[in-house]
Amino acid sequence: MTTLAMAVSDSLTITRRNLIKVKRVPDLIVFATLSPIMFVLLFRYVFGSAIPIPDGLNYAEFLLPGIFAQTVIFGSTITGASLAEDLQKGLIDRFRSLPMARSAVLIGRTVADLLLNVLTIAVMMITGFVVGWRIHTSIGEAILGVLLLLTFAYAMSWVMAFVGLLVRTPEVVNNASFIVIFPITFIANTFVPIDNFPAVLKAFAEWNPVSAVVQGARELFGNVVPGAPEPNGWALQNPVLYVFIWVAIFLAVFVPLAVRTYRRTAGR
């Protein structure tokens, strides 16, 4: 019978295994950080001068919270692709033969990817300081901003874990997730203000949880114009609360779905 202590111990073991894998294949973290750095440089220096933003704020400070959000959300696809790869290579069958908690594989995978996101955000912050991004709030608020990004990313990892167990091939996970994640990160306030969006896209962007993550991060990092009017819509007026509502929904729905799918898949 699986106990809580056994589940925690097994999850930590799987987390360690996944981190060791990254250490042995450093290309994973290299390419995971190069892509967002490229986006920073591209938007900051190529498109930045042509994108109108509120007076009193430079584009680097507007941009970086959006890049943080986009990076950690795309980073969640590693969870699904890695689980699909483990299934494809038969590693899950090996785990079945061990006296371990079935949930440990999923928890260990999502926690390892959460720790990778911590490293990625640290690299992005250093890059941000180089191109002119600054934090204008307290250390506590800045830490809360990072936690907001990581919490949403962790919830998204469980969504991707479910997808990875369903499709069972890394290539399909990457293609399927790109089709969904790419538009939701761009039809948002990630790179440009949404005021000039067409009406339908603006309404979607206002209630898009990615917009709330970005808005919450901007407020907690102090990357908003002091005294500026509040954004339109309840979601962007209460971004932190709205993000945590989505986090609760994602975890409540996809944690049991992923665990059930894993047990069914591993039992074949």
C-alpha cells in the first residue's frame, strides 16, 4: 500500500533522476534559454522602436514580464514531451516493475521542470537587466512576481503531462502544444498593448489567463506607469486572483486526469 512518505520519497527520486538527465544532456537547458533570449533581443531592438507603449515606460520594462510568461508556459511542454519519450522508450514499463508510488513519475517530472523554470527565469532576469529592464518594487513583491509565474507554469505542466500521456510521441506533443500555446501567448498583452486589438481579439485577450499572468508580473515588478488608468475587464484589474483561479482549475482537472491516464497507460 502506498503511503504519503513513500510517495514523497519516490517523487524526490524521480525529480533527481530528471535533473541528472538535464546535467548529462545540457543541450536541453541551452536551447530552452536561447529561445527567450532571442525573443528579448528581437523585440527589444528590432520591433521595440515601432511598438507604441504607455508614456513613462520603456519597452524593455513592458516586454520582459511578457517574455517571462511566454518562456515558462512554453517550458511546460517539456513535461509532456519527456513523458511521451519515456513511454516511447519503454522506461515507464521499467517503473511499473518497481515498488514505487504511481504518482511519483508525474510529480517528479513536473517538479523537475519547475526547477528548470527557476533557472530559466534567472537567466532571463540577467538578460533583462542587460537590455534595460528594472524592478521598481520591493524584494518581497518581486519574489511574489516570480512565484506567480512559476505557479502558473507548474499548473500548465500538468496539462502538458496529460497531453503527453495521451499522444505518446514527443513530436506530436510539440506540434500540438505549439498550435495551442503560440496563439494564446500572442493574443495577449505579452508583447504589445491590447487597446488597439480588434474587438473580438481584445475581448479574448482581456480574459486570456496569459494576459493576467503578464499583468500580475508587471504590477509586482513595478513595470507599470504610476497613476495610469486601470485596465479594462475584471480579469486584468485583479490579475493575481484570476491567475490563481485558473491554477486551481488546471490542477483540479488535470492532476487526476493525468494520474488516471498514467495508470491506464502504464498498465497496458
